[in-house]
Amino acid sequence: MASKPPKSDPVQDAPHVAGPRHAAAGLPAIGHSLRHAQQQMGLKRTALTLLSVNQKDGFDCPGCAWPEPEHRHTMEFCENGAKAVAEEATVRRVTPEFFAAHPVADLATRSGYWLGQQGRLTHPMYLPEGGEHYEPVTWERAFDIVAEEIAALRSPDEAVFYTSGRTSNEAAFLYQLFARELGTNNLPDCSNMCHESSGSALTETIGIGKGSVLLEDLHKADLIIVAGQNPGTNHPRMLTALEQAKANGARIISVNPLPEAGLERFKNPQTAKGLVAGGAALTDLFLQIRIGGDQALFRLLNKLIVQTEGAVDEEFVRAHTHGYEEFADAARDADWDETLAATGLTRADVEKAFAMVLGSRRTIVCWAMGLTQHKHSVPTIREIVNFLLLRGNIGRPGAGVCPVRGHSNVQGDRTMGIFERPAPAFLDALEKEFAFAPPRRHGYDVVRAIRALRDGQAKVFFAMGGNFVSASPDTDVTEAAMRRARLTVHVSTKLNRSHVVTGARALILPTLGRTERDVQGGGEQFVTVEDSMGMVHASRGRLEPASPYLLSEPAIVCRLARRVLGGKSRVPWEEFERDYATIRDRIARVIPGFEDFNARVADPAGFVLPHAPRDERRFPTATGKANFTAAPVEYPRLPPGRLLLQTLRSHDQYNTTIYGLDDRYRGIRNGRRVVLVNPADAAELKVADGSYVDLVGEWRDGLERRAPGFRVVHYPTARGCAAAYYPETNVLVPLDATADTSNTPASKSVVVRLEQSAAD
């Protein structure tokens, strides 16, 4: 299987390469932000939107889930946040005339970048069976089409309801309510592809699948370990928190296969020091780990802690934990040479890190996709919990676990019940509140949903936001699976690849963006979101909608539910559409922590959800305590002549949304089909800098997965490791190569060989 480069982007054939940068943000970030915003929105609209981003009376940035401080800057956004807002608030429009001029077959040859640059969708569009063009359709007819296909199913479990993490709390709650009243738990979401491993590990070990720190804890920490994360591109506002932590005396250890500019030095564009004086150095110790070696690193740190007199917080361990002795035996037994080999580090590196650990009373570990997308991701995160428990660093100010989420409400969607394996207590509360019996059997996650579509066991696919086709693994398998569906439906703001890889029939339902005013029968509405640290607050758009034919996500769900469920539903869908406060009243009665929701969210700062391990040092696990675990150390092993590839974002990218063709901090311009290879590995493999290769995946099923035409860039990666951008490399990630327990695609550890490209 081979994924061909798009025909419409010839510039990608000749990327320009310079050396990587060693500092992030500063004046270049301001320039890029404003240039991109003005190109998409114009000067007046740029000012109107950017001054409202992340403000207490404004809208939540769709670009990431990083929390806002209590005292906010007038420009409370980052470069990539400005790009995200500009993409949504663009004045460009995709009208019915556009679809009349472009058959689906033509659109399918275009790159995701080209599709996204066309602008905002303005009308509901329908692709009839056998049709070549999308054609405009009324909302009433669109809902009729969905109802027809659902009515033809043998079981509600033949429908799949996917959710993107930008969906608001109100829309997510209604969406899961509709799916469950219909009779299915098939509610996969983007968490299945990112932090599912975090949720799985944390639920088992501390009793709640969320981070345990608040923003102010970072400011109080003595030591912050940032592992498998590139905040300079993916969460730039996090750099401000790290800068403040450093100013307060914290030390920072960065653990990553690639050096990242944002963790080397931060030129804060909101301060004179950042703009003029060179900014702040952030990382005190850089550990250039081999891909997948993080579990081994933390096992060695834990071995040193256990073996050092006085290093373990024995009082905390005795009072609050379970399983210490078994874990301590496993840590003591870790073989230095074998475990160290998994990391690619020296013993001196580990001992330097250990000295910093011993010097810290308050330690936080932050991580993202670099830890969660491996076969052994769940044991890796459990080992981090072991590390923190040993020294009492959960439930202490300035300490804890900090999984950093991507989508701006991905955590809130899960809180609202978007989960294929809902807790019985949640279903009980739903049944009590709405007087119907929700299904109890587990539904499909993302990987299982693709298998079901592939195997003909699912026939209707409905997506609330996102770009499922491009985000999912094993591109060719995913696309073939989607084409087997009877109906594919996407609620979207902009055109993307998923709209051109369709079932027999397809609908595109255009929706309001975060930046836009939402006026319903009950007046102007607002929605709410939950950030990466469990803070809930309101979000209010300020712009007029891109088209009078748009509906909000809550309105789409309510009207769809009324049409599909008909008179048998006892849920007041019309009331919910008219006034979102009535949705929040029901959320308050169903979901713990949201009591008095409407009153509490009226506070401009929002409110924080309860977190028993953080707030009370109470751990709601099966044992009633925080659980140590003693999993064997795992790491990817490479055959000779192969590299371990991680897929990653460029700086001009947010998940599958491509803002431009540059990766400024890594020195890449005007192209995306590049593979970063250590010069020593390249010499052994006889691939010159600037040569072109095909990336060929190797996995146990023996199938060839090929991504052709990548320019080799000699780059200071860890030995034996390589990196390239997704979604171009998702074709290399086997559908069945997933993390144990969480079933998350193992996109950060793909075994590849490099073959000379036919075009070279």
C-alpha cells in the first residue's frame, strides 16, 4: 500500500532546509501571527478576534487546551493560536458554486492544505449515491437522509458517532445523550488516538484519568520534567508558565528524541526581555532519549530512589499507597546495562537527572503524544506515577502528573460522557435523569470503529467535527473502510480530506465556529469548555456567522435527535436548542462536580472541577489507595538497517490542519515530505542529505506500507530514530499496531526502512 503525494502541491517536491533554531517565539512569532491573520481575515477582523481570544468575556482558543491565568494579558494567545483563529474566522468561503465547479474526484487529488485554504463552508451539502458533485440541500432534507439510513440499520450498533475535541460541553453532552437514547455506545473520539493511554494508566493508579496539577502548581514547582512533548509548537503558552517557574527557582529537565527550540530558549513576545534581551533559557538538562525509552529512564530513576537512604517518602507511601514492596523489588532488580541501552543515554546522564530529583521537594512531570502512542505507553505512564509516588509528589502543591492535552475541549468531551466504555454510575445517572435505559454493552473506539466499517459491521458514520480520515492510522485501510459505509456525515467549519473520502452517500453539515455569535430562540447563547487542568469556563463568540445557513452544534444534535427519535423520545430537545442553560441544568444533575453549573460558570474565571488525589490525597481506585505497579520494562527493538520513526507536527500545523508549508524552528521551508535522520545513521544507511527516499513500514503482518518521495534531512535526532510529519506518514501506522490496554495507535514507534525513491 502506498500513499501518493498530492498532485496540487508541486512546491512540496523541493523543500528548503536550514539548520534548526535554538529559541522560540520573539518578534518572528508576532510577525508570522499578524501576517497569517491579515491574509485570512483582514486588519479590522484580526483586531476584533485576537483581542477576544482567551479573555474572560471572549471565546476559548480552538488551538489547544492550555489553561488561562487569572490575570490575563491583552494578547492572551500564541502564534499557533492566532493561526487557528484566523483559519476559522477567515473571510474566504466555500459555497455551492465551489462544489459545482469541483467534482469530488478532483477534490480527492488535492492536499489537505489546499482544501483547508478554500475557506468556510456556507451551506449543507449532499453527495447522492453515484453522484460526482456535492449539491446544496436543506437542513430538513439532510436530517431526513440521516434518519433514512439509521432506520435501515439492523441495530443501532451499526452506527458510529465520532467526536472531535473542539466540541463544547453542551454539544458533547447532547451528542452522547442522542447516541445512547438511540441505543449505542459507539462514541469514539480523538482521545482514543492521543491521551487514552494517560487516562488508562492514571485511572488504574490514582483513580482519576486526568492530570493532578493546576497552573499555579507549575509556578511553585522545584523541578519540572517535560517528556515527549514539544510545547514551542503544540502548546506555546505553556512556555510562559515554564518561564515563570524558572524565575521562581524551578529547574527543568527535557526528555525528547529531538532537541526542540521552545525548550531551549523562550523569547516571550509579551515582555521586553523576550523581545530585546534574548529571552529565557528553559532547559537545565536535556536527555536525548531514544524513541520509546522513557519507561526505562523512569525505572532507572526509581531504582536509584529506592536504593538511596532517605529518598523515599516513607510516611506517604505507608499511608497512601498500595503495592510498594513488589514494585520496589522490580526497581532494585532492573539491570543497569540492559535498561540503559533502551534509553540511548549514559549512566552519567541518568545520575545527573537523579541529583536534580533529590534536590526537589515538589516535582511535576508533563507529557504528551511522545509518551502515549507506543505499544507500552500505559506501563510508561504508570512508571511515571511510581516515580512521583515514591517521593510523595501527588496531592502536594507544586507537584503531580500533568498530561498536556491538545484539542481545546477534548478533556471536557470525555467528562460529558463521550466514551465508548462508560462507567455504570454515569449510565445510572443518565437513566434516572432522562427516564430511558442507556445501553450497557461497550461500543467502538476509533480503531474498532475502522475495523467495523471495513468489515461491514458499521454502515453509518457521523462525525462531530474533526478530520477522521486524515487523523486515523493506516490511511489506505481507513479510506477503504469509510468507502464501505452507506452514509458518512461530517459536521464541519471547513473543507478537509474526510469530505472527499465518502460512503455511498455523504453529507457535510456546516456549523458555527468558536469565534461566532450563537443566537437561538432564547437569545444569545454561550458554551463551556474544560481545559487540560480541569478548569471549566464560558466561551462566547463575537463575529457574525460566516453564513446565515449555519447551525450551532447543539442545534444540529437537537434537530437530528427530534427527526431520528421522533415522538418516542422523552428528552426536551426543543427546549435544549432554545436555551443552553437548560442543558447545563441537566449536566449539573448527571455529572459530579457540576453542581450549580449555571451559577458557577457565571464567574468570569470559571471554576475548577474536584480532583480527589490533588484536593484530599484520596485515591478512588480499586484498592482505595494510589497503586504502585511493577510492569516489565519494554522498548522497541530494531532489526539491522532499520530506523524507528515518530510521526509529529510541523510548526505550521495543528493536528491535521495545515496552516502553511514551513517548520520554522526545525529549519524546514516550503515543504512537508521530509524525513529527519541522524547524520551517523544516514552515513551507515548511505543516504545523503537532500536525497529522496521512500519510507517503507515493517510490521508483523508482512504488508508493505509505503510513503514515497521524502527528502532526507540530516538532523540531530537520537541515534536509530527518525521523524516525519503526519498525516503524510499515517499510511505507515498499522491499524492493529496499538498500545496495550488503551488501544491507541502506536504512531510514535514505527519501524521503517529507507529505499531510494524512484524520483530521485
